[in-house]
Amino acid sequence: MGKDMKKRNDKRKNRGKLTALLCTVLLTSLCWGNIVFAMDYVQNLANGAIFPNLKWVVIIAVIWLILSNGIKRNYVAALVTLVVGGVVLFFVSNPTKLEEIGNLIGGTIFNG
């Protein structure tokens, strides 16, 4: 009887996962038109509110991580955080540089 109960429980778990997946697919297919129409609003929100303030979010996150690593006396992690944070801050401040680098790499790879 123990094996039968285990098989039933496994089937119930799998059925629950399948139901969740099907519900997600259905909801996504129903909302797809709304997602397409909302993209313009999301882009305006990102350009108007998120991108200008993203620099400060990166600065605060880097300072917080450096301080938390310094308190733990993990100076190597603090130094790596400083370097990586500087690179991220550079690309956040100059997003066109990332596009230029991507185009250069893509042109080198695909155009030979």
C-alpha cells in the first residue's frame, strides 16, 4: 500500500504542476495584446523615471555592499565590488557605449 500512495502523491504533484503551467500559458495568451499595447507606456516610464534614478540605485548598492564586506573584514570582496560597481555605473551612465561594444563584437564575429 505504501508504493501505491507514493505513486498517487507523485501523480497529484505532477498534475498540480501541469495545471499551473497551463494556467500560466492561458493567462499569457489572453494578456498578450495588453502587453503589446502597454510597451509604449513602459518605455516612457523607463525613460522618464527609472533610467535617471538608476545611477543612484547603483551607487547606493555599491556603497552598501562595500560597507557590509568591510565590516566582515572581507577586503577582497569589497575591492571586487568596487571595480564591478564602477563598470556597472559606467554602463548605466553611458548606455550607448554598451550598444557600440555589442555592435563592434557582433560585426567582428558575423562579418569576419
